[in-house]
Amino acid sequence: MDATERLLLRSAWWLSLAAFLGAVGAVLALVGSPVQVTEKEARQPAVQRVEVLMREFKFEPAQLEVRAGRVELVLRNEGLIPHDLAIPALGVKTEYIAAKKAKVLVLDLKPGTYSFECTVGGHKQAGMHGTLVVR
């Protein structure tokens, strides 16, 4: 291989590397570009996430305070028997949540004070109830 062939081979290698790096840069620029957010989305507050533990025979915490808007209640049954959560004033009731299982309840809440309870027979009367305050 003479000097001219070596020079052409080296040039082709460098051009290939430059093309590859350019392609990688273009992909990274597309992936790293900012996400377009509509004005409506920008005005919506972030979803609030609140964890509620369910045990025999109480909710922890029994007093919840959240901002009006979208709220995710993460209901974790840490008890030994099934429980549920109902907010009668809102017409909301979960299915039974088995022991050591969890469920996420998504609500769109307006300001007010709402009572919640477990509807399993006798659980509310045993103390499994609380208050949700929405500001």
C-alpha cells in the first residue's frame, strides 16, 4: 500500500467518524430538546400524592389536608383483613383492598370538608373514619 492509498484510507476513516458523530449529535439534540407544553397544561398544578395506611381499625393519618385539584390517594392496607375507603359526600367508594395490598384512588377535588370511612361491617364504628379537608 503506497502513501496515497494510506492517505485516502485515513481520510475515509475520519469522514466516517465525523458522519457517525454528527448523527449521534443530531439524535441527542432531538432527545434532549425541551418538551412543548401547552398553556392549559402549564396552568394546571401538579398532582398531589398522599399516602394513607389502613389498619385495624384506623386510617393513618385520619386527618388529611390537600389543595383543591387533582389528588392521588395511595391506599395501603397494612392490616390483616380487607378494608375499603368511602367518601359518601363525593359518591366515592373503593373495592375491598386485600391485606398487604395497595390501590391508588385519583380524585378531582373542590374545596370543602369531607368525611371518609371504611364500609366493612363495624369498621367505622370501631374507629376507622377520618376527615379530608380540601383548601
